[in-house]
Amino acid sequence: MAIAICLVVSSQPTALASELNQEVYGYSLNGWPIHNPADDVSTVEKCDISGISSSCEMRIWDVNIVLSDLVCQMHYRVKDIRLGEISGWKDMTEAAIQTPYSNLSSGTALQIRPSMPLDSCFAYEIQIIEEVLKDYEGVVFWGGVMDKKDESLFYINTSPNDPLFIKVAEKVRV
């Protein structure tokens, strides 16, 4: 795996993440705190993705390491990603609260080509995406297999202190 600076596959969130999201709305569906990038203590920042001359707003540290690596893998193994084709952090909306889109508000998700039409991935691209995701051992989830499909959406599928997330981030970092 390439080191990048700055998806397992279950379309159902963990019970804990779902409870946190329902009770507090201060957490995204995957159990991470929602952040406002304008906040002076936010851990969500505009991060450069090395190797492809692109950037997007996402959570720093391990989330950035994992998602940036994913973007590089998608760029080199599936299809070139051009400037402006990645979207990260977004304000929480009422419509997103009980959905995987809430993960965008915690900086633990991104969208690659969010304006692409539904079912625009070719079969060979889907096969490569599935192969890429195996490297992340279920830590990264792809919206292309959700009941309400969104082929652009990728998000961290674990809570912040999940040992598997920490293991995968360390594996990508090395």
C-alpha cells in the first residue's frame, strides 16, 4: 500500500453507533463526534492527498491516513481522480442524521465523484473496488453496496477506538 499523507462490508451500522446517533445527534452513525471545521479545536481540516494533487476536508490523523490511501488506490487502480472530484466534510442536515451521510459530518467519510449518475461503475471497476476494500479489513465501507446505493460514498465503518481501525491505520502508515 502507498503511504498517503494528510469499507466488511455490512450496510448496517453497529448498535452502539446507531444508539449514539439517535440519542445525541452529536455523533455520526459510525460513532464519531460531529465536527465543525470552523471551530478552533476541530480535528477536521482540509487535507492534501499525496500523489494525486487533490484535497478534501476530513478528520486528521488515522482517518486521514486511511481515507487518503483509499483515494490513492482508487485513483491508480480504478480510475483517475481529477481536481474537484472529491468531496469530504459537510454540515449535518436533518436528512442525514440517521444515515451513513452523517459520517461526512464527522469527517470520517468522503465522496469520489459525488455527481456521477447511479450505476455508472462498470463491472470490472466494481470488482477492483471490492479488491481494494479487502485491504482495509472491513474498516472502510463502500456505499455502492448499500440498500440505497451511492457509489461515490466511502466511510470509516468503525468507532474511533476500535482495535481493528487502529490496526489498519498502522498497516497503511507503514
